[in-house]
Amino acid sequence: MRTGRRALVLGLLVAIGAMSIAVARAQQSVIDIRLEKVKDNLFLITGGRASPTQGGISGVTTVFVAATDVVIIDTKYPGFGSRILEQVKSVTARPVTMIVNTHTHGDHTGSNGELPRSVQIVAHENTKTNMARMEAFTCEKAAFLPARTFTDRLSLLSGRDRMDLYYFGRGHTNGDAVIVLPALRTIVMGDLFARKWAPLVDANNGGSAIEYPQTLAKALATIKDVDTVITGHSTTQVGSGAQVSFVRSNPVMTWADLQEYREFTRAFVDAASAARKAGRSVDQAAAQLGLPDKYRSYDMTNAKADVQRVYDELSSAR
């Protein structure tokens, strides 16, 4: 009997140990830099924590291998420039000649200055203005601000390599660029569609909770013939401080996912607006949004902050 119990206990310990290792490996995989193929000449570089033990995970870096060179969309937190170049060199010998920044935040622009100085940096004009206020781009580091900007639309490269950059309005910030690769039927959304969550609205950089669904609606009405959607992030943060962990969030979605996300933001703003009209506090509204069940899996970490933004914007509009 004792032998049987020992065998059972030993088996349980081995199983628990194997499970712990599997969990650790899964956790490591979303934090570490990793190259993921989307299509023949389109790749993502995911992972990249702000520091080994602190901070969040960098935004997704998109790698578009054109006929003669390479375009990088977003450059993660500082310190990942060489890692990005290593990943690019693992799939092509063509040089990186251009960076497109989807918006201003440091988890998407942080390694601009770590790529060759010959690289041209492109962004929306409001993003350049926002970046110029960041310490990371002051004094001599201003050389790594976008050298080329646009207001509403800009086409880069040509033929099957053509990239169309659009600005549809305020959302995550006031400078969110949306990049379309027509030949690949692919759209890169940046943090205008970071993941399926209550969005982060950066009012300090011109973001708007109320205009968010309108901006997404304009994108959906304008863009045609796209079936692949690349989001701004590949992870979701769970908890905070010493208890923080990160889980995988699929950075490659569909046009239907983007349509659903627009519907979610519309439903969220409508619910928050109705709660304010009914006289509910921000806390009450955030706790009783009453959104449809199909959004049950959405990360609602930012819900209270988003409700506050809706309340603030409605108050300032009076």
C-alpha cells in the first residue's frame, strides 16, 4: 500500500513539475522576442518587455519585405533595435530603409534611434508633434523624429509593394496611422486596435473615447479588399506588480474581428453616455455597463478609465 501511495505521490509531483515547466515556457514565449510569419513577405516580431523584470510588453513590430528593401512598422521599447535587425536578417539580406510609426508611444517608437541613421521615418503629422514632446526625442535625439509626415493619406513604394497610410481621426491618440498593404490584403492597425479590450485612450496625446467608434467606422467604410488585420499588441497583461503575468493575445485577426471591435466601442460609448444621463457615478457605470454577452471575453481593465473619458468629454462639450 505504501509503495502504491509513494508511486502516486511521485507521479503527481512529476505531473505538477511538468505543468510548471510548461507554464513557465509559455510565459517566457510571450515575453521573448519572436519572429512570426504572416505571409510570404510579411512577418511580425512579437515580445520585448520594457525591462527583464518590470514594465509591459512592447507593441508588435511588422516587417514588410519589399522587392529591394524592408519596411519596419513600429520599433518597440528602447533597447530592441539590434534584436529587430537580427530577426530581419534571419529572413532576408535586404536592408531596412524605412520605419513607419503608427503613433507616439514609447513601446512603438522606442528603438527608432537604434536603427541605421539612413532609415527614413514616417508618421502622421500629429504623431511627430507628440513625439517631439517626449524626452526620448529631445536635443540630438530629435534626429529620430519622423522626417516625413502626412495629414489624411500617403502612398509609399509602388506596384505590389505599395503601402497606403491613412488617418481617420482621433481614437487611441490624435495621430493613429492605419497602414494598408493592398497586394497582401492586410491592414496594420497599431493601437487603434491593440487587442480585444476596452481601449486605452490617451487624452494627453489627443485621444478620444467618444470619437473612437467613429474613427473605426471611417476605416471600415473606406478600406476595401482586406482580410488580414494586424493588431498593436500580442499580449494581455494580467495583474500588476510582483504578481503580473502576460498571456498570448493573437496579433493576427480578421476583418470580421475589426468590425466586431468597432461595434464594441460603439456599444461601450453608448452605455457610458446613457449611464451619465441617468445620473450614475463613474464607478456605478463601469460596474453596470450591461454590454452584450458576445463581449464577455474582452479585457475590461481600462473600462473605468474609459467611462471617465466619456464623462469628461461630454462635460467639456456642453
